[in-house]
Amino acid sequence: MKLLDYTHPDPATNLALDEALLIAAEADTGGEVLRLWELPGYAVAVGSGGSVAIDVNTDACAADGVPVLRRASGGGTVVLGPGCLCFSLVLGYDHAPGLNDIRASNAHILTRVLRALEPVVPAAVEGLSDLVVNGVKFSGNAQQRKRRFFLHHGTLLCGFDLERVSRYLHPPERQPEYRGGRPHSAFVRNLPVGAAEVKRLLVAEWKPDGVYEPVPVEKAEALVVEKYARDEWNLRR
């Protein structure tokens, strides 16, 4: 596994780059990677099957110049930005037993993320793939799958402006049972450390053995033109 600590200036290209890393692995032009990135500005990322009309306060996003984008993985709608550390893993199904199953692969990866965070906070998994402290969420996760490799990416809130979640997102269309109907303000929290420390802990857990290169930026930019910058993709539901 290689490490890619890289944030592109454009929000859409960052989402596309995660998919480009998966495509590269599947095509044998890349391989397993841990990517860490953090947007300098705010953006909303809707899951592949999510509803913009239901989940997103589009008027508030438009007023603040916040783009509404759609990623290729499943999962719920999230707000990205400063203080929201994103981690992306591209792994082969042969990396560990059971990774061809979504639930088992979530359990494998999130167990390792929890282990990385043990020095910081006593956390647990709730729902399919949320990480929580005392039932309050600080991480959501989603996957995209190909024939031999899969992409698992997630968010880790560490210094995020939590009021942005309530401003840009409505109550979600689908809610895990443990949420209990709570509003965003009572449902999300930050980790008690900053992004730099969380990065250090993740790298120490996954132990990448070098730097990922070349970064498939051209493929990511092509994916942006193909779908990530198109209303037909982002606003299709």
C-alpha cells in the first residue's frame, strides 16, 4: 500500500480522483492506496443514489456558493470542507478475508480506524458504517466496487464548523435507527484533535510503504468532464 496525501483545488476533481484511483488499480496501472485529503472550501457530496431535492438545502448552498456534487459511491449526503478530513482506501479483495462482502469489508476497515483512534477517543460503530462516541457521529463511510478492487472512503470531523451541516442539509431521506430522529445539531460532533494528528494515527495504523505515484489527475479531470461537473449527474435525483 502507498500513501497519497493530496488535495486537488477543485472539489469535483477530488471526488473524481477517488474513482480514478480505483480505476487505476483495476487496470493494473495503480495499486492499493491510502489517500488523505481535506477541502479548503465547502461542498456538499450526495451519495450515488441520494436525493438532492430531499437532502440538500439548495437555496443556502447557492447563497454561499457551495457546490452540490454527487459521488460514485453509496451512502448519505455529507458536507465537506475545512476540518473534515477525508480518507480513501483502495484495496484488493485479496487484501484480507471477506472483503468481497460489503458488511465484512466495512467491519474490517472501521475496526482498524477505531484502533488508530484509540489514543484519542473511545469510539464505536453504529448503523452500517458510522463511527460514533456515545451515539454521536463523527464519521460516515461509503464504498464503490469493481471486479478485483474496491474503494472505501469516509469523513472524519476534526475541527469542522458543525453549523454548516444544519445550514446546507435537510434531515436525510434515510436515517439509521440509532439516530432516533435527532436533528443534525444533536447528531454530529468533532473529534477532540485536529486533522494533522488524525492523519498521523491513520498512517501509523495502515503503514503505507511509500508514496503513491503517478497521481491519475488527468483521468480524474476526464471524469469531471464526463460526469462530475454535469447537472445530469449531480442533480439527477
